Amino acid sequence: GHVTGVQTCALPIWADESSLPAGVASYPSGKVTSIYERTFQIDGRTVSLVPEAVLVDQHGDPLPPTALRVDIDVKYHIQKGTMDKIDWMLLILPE
């Protein structure tokens, strides 16, 4: 029989790639596992947002930090010179 439903790669299809940083495909990804007052965890790793952090959804639209939820899949960028400060994060929100 013929194949139905071609498997696509795990990355979502960007609505507008120009709104996303170059190299975003190579950014680490994970799932938000816990959220605390000033920090949160991605796959059990404690991280925090820098004050000027940019959060966007899978369409490249800006999001407030309050959009962060447990169990959301994310891609993120750790600020240069830090180990756990995120300066850019993509939230893959349920449609």
C-alpha cells in the first residue's frame, strides 16, 4: 500500500523564520518540569530568565514570562558567560 502521513522532523514548522534567531535549530530543547518563584527547571535543570529575556511562541509572537507552564516543550539559549541564565526561549504552546 501507499504511505500515509509522512513523518516530519521533531521541529515545528515556523510561521516566519525571520522572527527567530539564526541557528535556532541548534539550540537546546527540553520540557519545563518545575516552576518556582524566581527560577524554573527544564528537564530537572534549574535555570532562570535574565531581565531582558525574550520569550516567543512557535509562531514567533512575543510572550510574557507568565506564559511559562509545566510540561511545555521549549527551545532556549543560555546567555554567553553564564551557565543557567536564559536570554531567549521558544515555548511550543498547545494549539
